[in-house]
Amino acid sequence: MKNKLKKISNHKVAKHTKTVLKWKFSVISFIFLPLAIFTLLTAKTTIIPTIQSFVVLTGSMKPTLPIGAVVYTQKGSAIQKGDVITFSNNKGQIITHRVVDIKKATSGLSYQTKGDANNTTDQSLVPSTSIKGKVLFSLPYLGYLINALRSPVGFLMFVILPILIFIALELWNIKGEIEKSIERKLRQELSIKKYEKIDIS
């Protein structure tokens, strides 16, 4: 009796574990992976016009944008004081800071920027031509996953492996359903044969 109960308990634990694993891999496969792929595409290509994504590498915009956050920007949007923009500085570095002032000149508009965590404004004004876009929204810490996906090992671990495990779980479920179907048919056939024998006698 104890062995039977232990077997049932182990079966329930295994079933619960499989359900949790399937749920986790479903979330990874259908939410995080598409989001990560979308971010990678918008970071390197113009597959979606005017939309670009950038990974925050410094803490100059804390707590609004923590290190590892991903910002999604739109080029061509009207920029106002208080907006967060992504731009390239004189050294070619990509910076995401807040606009604290807008200055008009004969050559066009220039923007004074500052990191939320910085005590002083940036030394150079940002011309309109250097602006990559205005930040529409951001996702914290996604940048760590994006940076990992850029390496072959990370791509294997976070993309290929979860997909393979998800496929394996689905095949396992299909196998279980087939076995249940065969078992039901065998029971029906046995019941019919048993009924026929009883009826003949």
C-alpha cells in the first residue's frame, strides 16, 4: 500500500514539475524570445522604419533607466523639454539622456541634455542631426539577455535550447495522448469481447 501511495505521489510531483517546466518554456518561447529578437532586429537594422533599440550601459540615467535596460526610440518625433533622447556625441558614443533645455540657432535647434543621476549638464549641445530618436518606452534588464544572445553560446542557451525543450515536451504530450487513446480502444475491445462471451453463454 505504501509503495502504491509513493508511486502516486511521485507521479503527481512529476506531472506538476512537467507542467511548471512547460509553462516556463512557453513564456520564454512566446514572450521573451520574440521580444529579444525584435530588439536585436531594431538594434541592427531598419526593418521597422524610424524605430531603434539601444542597451543602456551606464548608470547616468538611474533610477529611470537602470544599467542593462533597453530603450526603444522613434526618430522624427517632436522633442520637448523633459523628453529622454538617444544621440551620438562628439566621440561617436551613443548616449541616452534627458533634454533640460532647447536652444534655437540659425543652423537649427540644439538640445541641452543631462543624465538624471548626474550633477551637471552635458558639456556639448546636441544638434538635431545627432539625435537617434526620442525614447518611447524602456524595459529594465532586458539588455543583459540581448548581450548574451549576441554570443554563440548565449544564442544556443537562450534560443535553441528552450525551443528544443519545448518541442520535446510537446512530443511527450502527444505520445501520452496516443498511449491513452490506444489504451481506451483496447479497453473498449475487451469490454465488447467480454460482453459477447456473456451473451453467448
